[in-house]
Amino acid sequence: MSCYQLAPRILNAVAHGAVWVLITAISSGSALAQDAGEKPEGDSIMVRNAFYRVLRTPPNDYLNCLHRDQIEILCPPGVEFVSVEKHYRTKDYDLLIVSMGQLGSGTRWHDWKLIVEDGKKAITKPLAEGCLECDIRVERLDFRSNEVVFTYRQEQQQVTARFDAGQLTMRKSKLDPHEPLDEDACDALFQDFQECKGARPNSTYCTMRGSTASNFLVLRRSLTTPEFHAEV
């Protein structure tokens, strides 16, 4: 029996607490791209002649304050980290996806911002708030027309954020209720299921509580997959 055939049984067991690129091919024409983008190395990046850097702030010395050319542009109170996650380019803009939130394995609900840089100024736009292990992807990038389409899932909805020549619009739609689990999630649940069948199961994988990997896997699936409702 395959993972996909076992998935309904595994999910049922989990629900009852038993177990738990941008390959920016920028050419002379329009570019269609899916995901990836560039991940900055370290805590700094040069974007259209503007230097971005995440700096530490007292008293806890957290890396939680983003500067542009030595001017603070994003330093939210109470936030323990700010991180530039991805960098995308279009003809007239550079886009930075920035995450922020609290540190620790049990704090995976983060806020996300989109910083729009045109070489003269930077504008910060909200992209996602309180998103659990958000997987923000680029579904389309048109270099010439300055269009980028971002997508992510939150609270059993598909969120589409369309950047078009400086403007950002958000749209939400319901997920397909018949959509199967993706292969990675299915394999992870199947492995946990096999682990917990043993005579001496590992509590790290078989406990639905705290900051265990199984807990967050199930919780995330319950929020991003329409027909998966786990009691967490």
C-alpha cells in the first residue's frame, strides 16, 4: 500500500492524537518564473546601489533592525529577529521579502513584509501577518512589465499578492477541498506512523504537543489543507 493510499488513515490517526527557480530567466523577453529568488548571503545585500543590512540592537543584541544606507527602515518593537529571505528583480524595481518575529522552536508564526526598492527610495508593504511557517513563492515574474505574483497559504485559503509596477494587491480564494497532500507531507506523516507503531516509539514524533516537529507538521497541514482538521 502506497503513502497516498495510507494518507487518509494516517491523517485520521493524527487527528485523534495517536500520531502524530526564482530561476529568473531574465532575457530580452518576458520571463515566467516559479519560486526560488536569491537568498542573500549573511545579513547584508546591495540592491540598486542601496546597501541593506540587518543590525543588532541592545539590550538583547538581537539581529532585528533593518537599515538602508545606514537609515533605519524596519525595526519593529518586540521583534527578536528580522531576516531578508529572498531578492527578486524586475526592470525598474528590486523586491526584498523580509520575515520577522520571535526566536525559538515553538514560535513559528511570523510576519512578512515586501520592500520595494527603485534606486531612489524604498517602500515597505505588508505581505503576510501571523503566518505559520509561511511558504511564500513566486508563481510569475514578468521582468519587462514589472509584474510579480506571490502566493502562499494561510487559514485554509490561497493568498495571491500581485505586484504591478509599484502597486501591491491582495486576493484570497478557497483551496480545492479535494486536493491531496503533497508528497513531502505524506512521506513525513507515513514515517511518523511507522515510527510510532514500534514497541518503543519515539515521543518526539508521537506526541502532539509543544514544539515537536510532528505537532507543527500537523498544525500547518490543518491550516493549509481544506479537509484536514487535526485536534492540536
